[in-house]
Amino acid sequence: MAFITRASPRSSRARLRVWGLCLFALLGLVSGVAHAARFEVHSASTSLVNQVYVLNAGISYEFSERALNALANGVPLTLRMDITIEHERNWWPDSTVAELEQRYQLQYHALSGLHVLRNVNSGASEVYPTLRGALYALGDVRDLPVIDEKLLDGDARYIISIRVQLDIESLPSPLRPFAYITPAWWLSSDWYTWSLRP
């Protein structure tokens, strides 16, 4: 014989309270993970040096625990800086004048305990005793050539945008499929935009 009991309002409220607490804890965990792992462009500007516009920027890199574990185990991490320059127009859509991609590779060498930061575009590399030092150098962009003054119209307005992200495509092949489906690897800043008048 089956018995049907009616749930009391008190037990329903208790269940709702438990579910609410679980949801609150889960949201706190998700926001904590999102805050702990993120890239952010804090500042960026261009200045004219010897007829070439150069970029100066301040960027912070906060990696996820998963990415840091991979780095500590010898996996090189490649970071990509995307820069776009658009001609700002009133009556027509903005047109792209130039797109640049600057790549950096960060690698930890367990035997020496050193972090190597290499500019993939130029091949130049620097060695740092701590990860913090390497990330500070990576985020302190100084006098990066962006575009020749002759390529810009002196009467036009331009919009420059910059974004940095972890390049999943550059990870070793066995790790790549997991990185595609794991949010801890999706590290990217928002676009940071400013205007330029030659």
C-alpha cells in the first residue's frame, strides 16, 4: 500500500533555502574563478617617434590555475596581441587601415628555475628568475612600432584597438582538444580602444 504525504510549507521553505545557498555558493565560485584568471589592458596610447607611431600599453596577465600548472610542467604558453587601426568615417563604415599581430612565448625551465620570455616576431628573448617578473615585463609595452606616419592621412581620424589573448592554437597537439572545451584556457582581454589624429 502506498502512502502519499503532503509536504509541509516548512519543509518546502527549508529545501528552497538549501537550494538558494547552493546556488549562491556556485555563483561565488564561478565569479571567483573568472576574477582569478583574466587578462586586462589598463592603458594604451600611441606617440610619434621618428615618423613612426609607437604603442605604449599597460597590461595585466592573470592565468588560470590550469594554465599555470601546464607552464610549471614545461608547456610553453603563447600570448597574442592583436592591434587594429581603422579609418573613422562619418557616412560610411569605418575601414581597416592595418592589422598587426605581436606574439610572445612564455616558458619555464625546471632545471634552471628560470622563466624565458621570447618575442616570437623578432626572436629576442629575456630571462627572469620569477614568473611575476616575466609577467610584469610582458605587460609593460614600450615603444612598439605600429604604423608609419606616411600611411595615415593628416586630415583623417583613426581608431586604434588592442586585445591580448592566450593562443590555444599554439599549445601542444595533445593538450589542444582539452583547451578548446575548458573555459580555464579561454583567456582574453576585452578590446581597448582610443582615437588618433595625425
